[in-house]
Amino acid sequence: MNSVIAWPEMSGLGEALLFWSCAVIMIVAALGVLMFRKAAYSALCMVAVMLGMAVLFFALQAPFNGAVQVIVYTGAIMMLFLFVIMMIGLGASDGFREQRRGYIIFAVVLGVALAVLTVGALLHSTVVGSGSIGLDPYSSAPITSLAVSLFQNHWFTIQLAAMLLITSAVGAVLLTHSDRLGVKFNQINTADARMTEFRVKGVHPGQQAAPGVYAHSNAVGTPAIAGDTLAPVPESVPRVLRLRGLEQPIGAVSPEAAEALQLVKAGRRDQTMWSSAPKVPQSQAWGMGGKAAPTGLHQTFQSDLGQEEDK
């Protein structure tokens, strides 16, 4: 068998420069796919690899393959990957440090084994030079021969390609199902959690105040102001925004309201814009500090005889 040294040489210096330039760029981009922790950067590196492959196809006088590489793979599939990554909003890391040590060792051993097999195949391969094709260019015999060769002589390679597609589908599912901020609650779990907080901590299980600073802003990231104490209510901002640090301070929305809150905190409510507003009374329900609710209700109802009676 012929060695790699017997491979046909390149036609000129320009072709050699083009090949080695594309090879270096593709190898660096392929390493970027492996090393970058952000999925978006890895996808962009994969785009660079596919563009380099398209350039090599054009250099080998295969314009159809090069156009398919650019239009289908680079222009459609990889752009779809980027759109999915932008829509699902991946974080700064894809969990590289959270992988198990056994999986990493297995991947490294498998990669080294594949590299050894590839080098061995290149060193002991036979490369046939370009020759003439004696078939009719309008005949379907080349397509039939290609199909027979693929599904009879290379059936195992086709199965490996199918496994690769299945693996990519599983990887897409794992990317779309990112880690949750907390346990997913249904209505029963939410009701149980509220009653547990009321029993243990005395937290009122009712509805919290809506976000927004009176009429100044109704932004979902701005805390509300309690009507009785005139203090910000942090619980009015959704928990997801608070965990991610996306809440907006009151001073950024209404500096006047922030200054008034400082005066209220200092005991100078009469100098604020709420000095003329009456204090809202409250009942003595759970967590309320106002007057007690009446023990009986004076209510008018219709009797069976159609006469109004008091209850």
C-alpha cells in the first residue's frame, strides 16, 4: 500500500497557501468549539469551520458541494442553532465544571483512540489519482452505484451518522431544559407552602402588593409602596427578578418618591407629598393592625313570603 508520501502534490503555491490557511483556521475554530464555555461562541466557531470546508470544496472544483455547505449547513442549520440559543437564554456557562470526572476521562480516552485510528488510516491508505470517467454524463448509473456502495459496503458508517443525529437531538433537548431556579410548584404545592409559612413564620398567605410606585411607574421590576407604612415592599417584585438582580430601585424611577420615603423613615411625614393623604384604616384580619371586624352583620334578605327581613 502507498504511504502518505505518495499522495499527489498540489498544483501550485496558491493552492498550497489556500489549503494550509483554511486548515489552520478550521483547526483553531474546532478547538474553540471545544474550549469555549458559552454555547453561542461555540456555535460561531462551528460556523467558521463550515465556511472553511466550503472554501476547500470550491478549491477542489466542487461548487455544488461548496454552495450546499454554505446555504444548508452554515446559513440554515447553524443560524437555527444561534436563534435557539438566543431564545432559550443560556447563561454564562454550559455546565462544563459540573461534569462528572468519569465522563471526562471516558471522553478523553475515546478522543485519543479516534485520533490514533485516524492517523493509522491516513498512513496506510491508498490514494488514487484523478482519472477519466467513461460513463454517460446524463446516465443515472453513478447515482445507483453510489447508493449501492453506501448502503451495502458502508452500512456501518451510515448507522454511525444516524447515531450522531440522534445524539444531536438529545443534546438540543438538554439545552432547552436548563436548570430551574427552584422546584416547580403546582397550585396545591403553592397553597401548602403559603400555609406552612403562615404557621411557622406568621406570613400572611394572601396576595402581595402589586409592583410599581403609585402613578410614577408600573414597571414589574420596581417595588410597590405600602399604603400604611409608606415603605417599599420587596416581595412585590417577582422572585425571578430579585434572584437575578434585575429589580429597579425607587430612586431610579421617581427621585421625589425616594426622598419622601427617607423623610417618612426619619419621622417627618408632614414634609412629604403624602402629608395630606389620610391614613388607610385596616381591619384586624391576619397581619392587619386596624379595628376589629364586627361580630354580626346587619343584612337584608328576602324571605320565602317575599317580605324583607333583617338578619
